[in-house]
Amino acid sequence: MSNLLRDLFDKNYYSDMLKQWQKEDKENRDCFACKRCLDMSDKYTTYHECEYGGPLPKERTCLLWEDKDA
């Protein structure tokens, strides 16, 4: 029970989890970590598109991948 409460209220837990996901996306060369990924989301839907070819590919990576932070 205490772990559940910690997970619900500990902001650092979620921040650390988000950082871990971002790190994994970069290591896996995932589209979401690529500077060519365009976030077209609005307050109703979530939609990401590749600058070079419309919707993100199913494999979510390509030869044109380039790190957002670079």
C-alpha cells in the first residue's frame, strides 16, 4: 500500500521514470527522440508525424534519424 501511495504522490518518481523513457528512446533511435518528428497533437488527440514522410513508420526509426538534442 505504501508503494502505491508513493507512486501516486511522489513527483520525483514520475520525473525519473520520464527521464528513463527518454533515455531509452534515444538509445533505440526511436522516432520520438528524432528532430524530424513533428508533434501535431492538440488538446483532443495525440498525433506525431515524420518531417519526411507523413505518419511515423511502424518500426519507428529510419536512416534519416537525428538526435533532437544534438
